Amino acid sequence: MNELPERINAMKVVSYDVEEIVGYISDGLEKPVEEVTLDDVLEWIEDDVEQDISNGSVFYQDENGSEL
């Protein structure tokens, strides 16, 4: 019988352009760019991740980082 891994990690990595997000925030909230905070940016990213988590590529790895 094949030995099963102890854990399997499912990951999706997305990089966000902060300047672009600041533009979205200031356009949508009519908030001047200089008033956009890190908390604003992180909230925008968290909302996007919640909406997008089930779409796109997901990587599966065992506990040693080997792709499954």
C-alpha cells in the first residue's frame, strides 16, 4: 500500500499591485489617494480573495512541499 502524506496543502498565490489598488479605492470611495491606508488596501485584498478563492489555479503539495 502507498504511504499517504501526513498533510496536503492547497495554495493559490496572487500578487497585488498596491498602486493600482489605491487607485480603485480612491475612485470607488472618492477618497484622496494620500488618505488611503494600509488597512484600506488589506481590506480590499481580503474582499477580493474571498470572492476569488474558488477560481483559478490551486497548487496541492504534501507537508514536504512536493507537488501532488
